[in-house]
Amino acid sequence: MPALDPITLSVLQSGLQQVCNEMDLAFVRSAFSPVISEALDRSDGIYHRDTGALIAQGDLGLPVFVGTMQYSTQAVIERAKDLAPGDVYIVNDPYLGGTHLMDVKFVKPFFYRDRLWCWLANTGHWPDTGGMVPGGFSANATEVEQEGLRLPPVKLFKRGELDPEILAIILSNIRLADQRIGDIEAQAAALAVGEKRLTALLDRYGADTVDAAIAELESRASRQMRARIATIPDGTYHGEAWVDSDGVVDQPLRIAMAVTKQGETLTFDMSGSSPPCRGPMNSVIATTRSSIYLAVKHIFPEVPINAGTFEPLHIVDPEGTFLYARYPRPVSGCAAEVSQRIAEAVFDALVKALPDRLFAAPAGTSGNFALGGNDPLTGRPYVMYVISGGGYGGSPEGDGISNGCSTIGISKTTPIEIMEQRYPVLFEQFALHEGSGGAGEHRGGFGVTYSVRLRRGEARASMVMDHGRFGPRGALGGDDGGLNRVHVRVGDADYTPAHLSKDQDIALRPGDVVTVSTPGGGGYGEPFARDPLSVAVDVARGYYTVAEARERFGVVLAPDGTLDEAATDALRAEAPAIAG
């Protein structure tokens, strides 16, 4: 391998990243579905020709796909036959390195000078892949077949030509089949852009030089992560997180996390977690591992991302728990919800070791809400999929962000104007979920509240959310964040899901309204240590009531909202352990 100077190495690192970024942009700009083009629920990357290990991933891709796309690429490598330029495999099987069925992977062999040099892969969230309910988020599913069409690795494109027979099978088993061809072509086009850009990079620097750079970048990422881990005191740290229920059995599921730091490595053991569940909150092992990867990357964001980043992380396979789902367990909630609980458990464990770097738990739910029906105005079916933001946890640096994206990615809520234009709905409210930020010296950020009214036709609503029973955990004495809440107004009757955050097949008619309030982030530090003037400002902005200021922060405000310093000091003095 040729020797590399630091400048060339840096240029090649950025060049590989840019290839992925351009794939991301091509995918976003050409995708038909708003969940991809507007909500950004997708990712693109480059993977090793032999192992499928991550080489580079786009800055605009969802972090949870970092790990899972490695495993789905490996599944393709194991089954690939008679490879040729222009081939593209499609796969969404959760048990073969996937997430849930809606996350559809395309994997393409990349040839350079007639030699397989690497694999290009991407993931796009399709708004529907069949199953019991529009959108695929079946809260009551008890087997994966009820969630949609499951595809093993098969060649969708052969030598650049779309296979009409495979396409026909796919389109015959999903809703909105005539609209999916736009996403399929966009997903394939993004890989073609990557192929063109990567060829140009190799032409300029040579394949041997780029190979040497990839090996060196992986080695450096491993060393950097090991150096960060070394700053953690040796020992075993325990944390936990809870899932509201599995959607079928109304009992919480526990994630028990034991993180052992020894030298320059971290070992993650979740063997004490709840057993496999009947409903769709099981997590496949690829998603479970990827959730730990993204949690550690949140803690050490400065470490560049490739396979070397995760080399010092050892994960004990949690067999016998709901975090190691095997066929036919349903899994629609694994990537969007359970993954975030796993990350929270990591944060909860390591905040004891890294109080100056960690933070309270964020909202930790994607707020998956799907509405499907037939629009009588157009005579066409539709599936509207909504991702919601929530509050971030407070941190040593300050208060948490309000309406931030989920822990697992950078996806955002589709603009309501786009949804009102494309679907027969009216958003009557979109505001902060006041009071939802957990109290603390640095409070949590606030979730959002939105209300959507069905304007015409009949529709079915389904949702797989979380944190309806347990709020995002506070840290170092901070209070938990506010809960996820769902309220449905059907005619003159009010309805709340029995499982609080999960339900399916709610029948809606024109005028019916669904209201969702997402969680706020947990608080960081003792609430009575918060600056009273900051509390007064929060009240003036409508974030908390005067009563909440007193109860949650020990701050007394006069009727006009001004701070009563004497009364505040007296109230806080009644809790000397906290005030001190």
C-alpha cells in the first residue's frame, strides 16, 4: 500500500463523504414520497467489498441506519451470485440486517476497472409495504406477515434493467403501487450518482491509494474512539429504560443495560431485559447493535464514523429477550421506537461516569402516525405518514432544544402545508407542548402538540409511539419529561387508546380530529437549583404556569409574573437538601 500524507488522507476522507452526500441529495430531490423528500427518512453509504463493513455514510442520513446497512449489505454478499455492473439488490427482511419492513434497502455492487471494488447501498422509508394497516405501523400485529411484504435479497435491477416480474410481485402486494415506481427509480438513481462520483475519485487518486486511505481512516477512528473510552473510569455502570407496552399486552417492557468499561473498550450487556413480546416492539439484532452504536456516537460526536468507530464496542447478544427478535416476531416498532429506548438506557448508564458530557433523556419517539383512506375528491387512495419532533434533555451546557428530531436520525416533520396539499386533512394546531420539559437546573426542551382533522371521505388511523406511560428520564436529580398523549374526537365522543401511545384501525369520518402531544426532554440537575429569573421567563413565555413554577421549581411569582425573591428563598429553604 502506498504511503499517505495527512493532506491526501484528509482529502480522501472528505471525498468519500461527499460521494455519500451527493447520493443523499439525489435521493431526496427525486423521491416521490414526502417521507423521503421532506422528512428525510433515508440514508446512503459505501461498504467494503468483502465484509460489508461501513466505509462512509452521508451526513444527511439517519444514524440508526449506520449499523443496520452494514448487516443488510453482508446479507446480500452472502447470497449474491453472477454479479454484473448495473445489478441492484432489494431487501427489507428485518431478520437479515434490517429494521422494519418499511425501510427498504437497495444494495449495488460497484465495479472499478472490471473488479468488484465496494458496495453502494441506501435505505428509503416507503410509506407502505402492505400489511394489516396503511403505513405498516400495526400496533396489534403478532407476526411479521401482518406488517407487510418481506423481501429477501433479490435482484431488482439486472445489468441496469428493472426486472418487470420482481417489480410486479412487489407492486401487487403494497398499497399505492402506482406511486412507488417514483421512489424505486429515485433510490436506484442515487446509487448511480454514487457510482459516477466514486469512479471519478478513483480515477483521480488511484484505487490502491483510496484503499490505503480507507484502511488508515478505519484504524484512526478506532484509535480515537479508544482514546475517548479511556477517559471513562473503569467499572460497570447500570441503566434502564422502559417501553410503554408492546401494543398487544398492556405491560411495560424493560431494557436493562450494563455497560462495563475496561481499559479502552466498552461491553454492553442487556441480558436482564424483558423476554420476547407478542406485539411489534421486538427489536432485530441489527437494530439493537446499531442503537448502541448511535448512542455512543451521540456521546462522542467528534469521532469520525466508519467501521473502526465501533471496533472497541463489544455487544453481548441479548438472546432470549425482546431485543433479539427472531422470525416470526413482529418488529414495526424496533427502529423508530425501541432503538431510542436502547440509546436512553446507554445514556442512563454512562451519565454516572460522564456527568459533564452526558445529558438527560430526549423525547425518544418518532411519533409514528399513519392515516390511510381514499380521497373522494381525486378518487385515489393515500397514506399519510407523520413523524413528530420532541424535546431534548437538559445538559451541562443548558436547557434542551424544543421540537428536535428523534435520537435515531435527522428526519423532520413533513411541512404541514405539503400534507394539507396532498391529503384530505387540515392541521388545526401545531404548537409547543407546554409544560412538557422536565424540571431541572437545566430544564428539558418541549415537545409539540398538533391536531389534524379529516376533511372528507373515510380513513383509518394507526400509531406506534412511546413514552405515554414513562416520560424521558431526568439526569442527576432532574425530573422526567412530559408524556406522549393521544386524543381522538370521533363525532361527539372522546377516545384515548388503551395502550396510550399505540393503536390501529381507528375509524375516522369527516370532522373527526386526532390530537397528538409529543414528550418533552428530561431535566438535568436539581430543579430547585434553577435560576429563578429563568423560571420567570419561562412562565412569561407560556412554557409553564405560575403553579408549575412553584411546584416544580420552587419559584414564587407575583400575580403580575414578577419574581417574589423572599417567598422563593423561603420555599426553597424548606427543602435544604435540594437547595444546598
